[in-house]
Amino acid sequence: MAEAYSTTALALDVLAVVGSALALRAATLPLLTRAQRAVRRQALADPATPPRTVPGAVVGELTLGVAGGIVLWVLMRADVIHGFHLRRPVVLVTGRWLSDDYGYALGVAWFLYVVIVVLVSVVWPVLWARTQRTLLTTGVPGDSWTSSPAGRRRLGGLVALRIALGLLLPVGLALAAVACQAVAYGVSRRYRYGAGVSDSGVPNSGVPDSGVPATGIPDTGVPGSGVRAPVGQTPVGQALADAPTAGPGPAGPAGPAGPARPVAYVPTQSDASASAGALPHIAHQRLRPGEPPRIGDYRLLGRIGAGGMGTVYLARREGAATQVALKTINPELLDNDELLRRFQREAEVLSMVSGAYTARVLDSGVDAGRPYLAMELLDGRPLDVHLREQGPIRTPEALRALALALAVALSGVHRLGLVHRDLKPANIMLTTAGPRLLDFGIADLVDGTRLTRTGAGPGTLTYMAPEQFGEERVGPAADVWAWACCVVCAAHGTSPFAATSTGAVIRRIVDGGPDPAALAAVHTLDPELSAAVARALTADPAARPADGAALVDVLTTHGSAHHEPTPMDAVREEITLGWRTLAL
């Protein structure tokens, strides 16, 4: 057989076999996608337990692989595909064999043989392992079964099996398997998170709405103020999305405040599971000279953050173990009647709005003329900080979970006859337990009662609805508009109405419409969610979903005209599962 083939014959044989396998893979891509989704759902539903059943789509995918290999072998045997010289098992092929059959120089032949061995015994198992890792662990908590010794041994055994198969399979089938696994790995990468270029191909700046100012909201240090919360390279506990960077500081009454690290979520003041020995470590600074050691019934443990007009303390109630975020107005501003009214208004609103996706007030009061709010301590960070540091949300499940949670939170707000009026990424906390809607300091009653002077225009420009620029009544539909802007920002990195100047932003909102590239980022991840967003961004308020409850209805009916209301338990379950795909 020596010199029977030219040196290009091997390439042609490989191209014929691999090309046929890729054609079959392309034709059955929907089955591959369904199988990967099934694996993802199984991992998200119970990450700490090894899968006990194999989803039907996965069985179909395995069956297709075996059947495709058999068909390919038959075609090679019948010489329909010119793979006669690729029928030998990889372990029986040598450089001498390639040299004799294809006419290569002996050194080149041995090099090609090494390449083949590496592809089938290293590249194929590695691609398979990385595909499984992406599907089973991306966004899944650390107690995933794949993190356990037994889980690692199981995956290691499967990798070893593929190494053995790669060496025992005929060369042609082994190379076809490598090509098909490369496609599977590429498809699985859609579940990874990251920054840079979005799935739509649009560059992401990672900085939301840069250069566009907020309007009508003074820097108060209370919700709606624009003061920034402690942020850094790791999440820190906080109850206020708007507070300045506090960062680690010297040791305070609660002990050293070293580098921040992720903290356990403390849901309520009455959480019986909290104990003095299991309190989360919250990055804070020591109290400054002149600051009181306690306010009301709360001992102050340190400063979480402070603005020009307000301060947030890490505190603990006497006789209780759970830490809280205690927010108060600075003493020198206690004669500011407008600020006191805003603070009182926030306490009233937050005491009325209680739900799984809003921050909760645990206590409020006045101590020596100084009002304070004790709020649940939230881990995580605001959405705008997440976008700046990690880039847009890249998993469809996490984006939909965020959209649903915000819609549920708004439904609770609107049910009380309130309008939030300042929904924006800075007012959305991403916590381990799910998104939280914050900042009710300028929430307005639907009957038109205003706490701001006429023409102040409460809200943040790039998230304001068209009606907020006129004299018409602003209702829940304005929050629905802002909801859509936040969803787009989460997927794209910026508001769909971001522009280089205030005038350009207003023109785009009133006349120009949203940025098509920003909308495309949502459509790439979730076409159904994209349709709801487009409807919520209709210029006419009457054409949008009327309020948060209507928005939840739109999101859970999947465009069906005839449907039964989705149980709220099912909605919360979908949010919980989807949220696990987001790395905080």
C-alpha cells in the first residue's frame, strides 16, 4: 500500500469523516440544546445531590451519538466515505503506518500520529469535562455534588472512560467525536457569565449611564439620594444601595474589619437560626469620636457608610443576636424639615411594602429627636456596581429571574396605591437570596400627593418615562417603563436611552425610542422577555402593562391569550432556580 495515496489523501479522508459528523451535528442541534437545558435544570434544582435519573433529551442525545457512529462506520466500511485508512483503532496506528500508507516522511508521520493521539485522548476528554463543568456548576452554589469527593470521582471516572474510548475507537470515529464535542462545548458557553461583548455582538461598556446626571433628587443620604454604598472587590452587607465607599477600616467595637468577604444572608430580626457565634462579618469602620455608642435600643458596632446627610451603621439590638443596618440622619441636619419628612415618608412606605423582593424595615423610632430606621442587613451589591465590575448578566435564567422578581416587587408597591418613581440599577440589590427593590424615599401616592416641589421631576433621567417630562399624572405605568429600562441595562450594560447629553436623553425618550442594539441584547438571551420589554417601553402609558401585577401576568403567560393565573409559589420557584445561575 506504500505510496498508494498522496500526502493530501489523509487530509481529504479526515475532512470527509469529520464533515459528515458535523453535518449530522448541525442537523440535530435542537436536540443538543434541549439535552443541555435538561442537565442545567437538574443541576439547579438540586445541586447537592447527584442526578438519579437521566432526562429524556440526554438519552436521545446519547442514542444519536451511538447511532451516528454506527452509520459513519458503515459508510466507511462501504467506502461511501473514503475512510478506509481511518478504520484502524488509534492504539494500532503508528507513524510507520502513516508513512507507508500516505507517503509522509517518517518524522512528519510520527508528528501527525502524536497530534491524533492528543486530540482523541486529551482534547476530547477535556472538552467533555469543561462542558459538564459549565452545565453543572456555573452559578450553582458551592455545595454542588460535583464539588464533593464522590462527585469528583464520578466525573474523573467518566473522563478516564473517554480517554480509553479515544484510544480504542477507529481513528475516523474518534476524530468525529472530537469535532462533535467541540460543538457541544461551544453551545454550553451560553450559560457562562462574563463581560466584554454581549451575545448580540454589541460592545458593553460595563458602566451604566455614564455622564448622564440624575435630576430632582438632592444628596440626602437616604433612599433616593444618590449616595453610594460600600463597594469593593467583594460584596459587603448593607441595607442601602446609595451610600459612599466605606471600605475596610480599623478595628471597631465589633472586632477587626479586614477585607470584605461574602456574608451569610440574614433575612429578619427574628431569625431564630442566628446566633452570636454565627454572625456575618460585615466590612465597616470604627465609630468616630463624638458618635453615640447606641441609638434607641441599638448598640452601634461600626459605620457601614455615610453620605453628606445620612449615616448607615452596623448595629445590634440589646438582647438580640441578629445584626441590622441602622440608618439615621446626621445630627446637624435635624432642623431640616424637608429631610425629616422624606425620612418619615420612607419609614411609612417601607413599613407598608413587605415582600420577598423588597428590603424590610424591622423597627423605627426617634431617639433624642433623631429618627432612625432598623432595616434587614442585605448581602450583595447594587446592580449598577455588579454591571461595572462583572459586566452584563449573560444567563437567560438569571435575567428572567431578575425581571420576574422586580415585577413581583412592583406589584406589591402598586397594590398599596404607591408609585416607586425612581426604579434604577442603583436601587436594585443583588443578594444571595434574590433581587431586592430599595429606595422608597420618593415613592408617591397614586392620588397625586407629592413630597417634591412642582417641577422637581423625581427620578433618574435615563429611566424616566415620557409622561414624567410633562404635566400629565404619573402612575404605575411609569414604574413599568423603568422596569423595562433596568432589564435592558442588566443585559446590555447601559439604559436603552443612554446618550451623551441631557438633551439627547430626553429627545430619545420622548421621540427617538430605545437603542435597537440594547434591545437586541435582551432578545438574544430571552425572546419572550424581549417582547414584554418592548411592550413596557411603549410611549403611550395606556398601551403598557398597567402595573406590576399586569407585568407579572405578561411574563408568566408566555404570550397566551387564554390562561390560568400562575401560582405565586411557582413564580418564586422559577426566580429561585434562575437566580442560582448568577455569580455574585
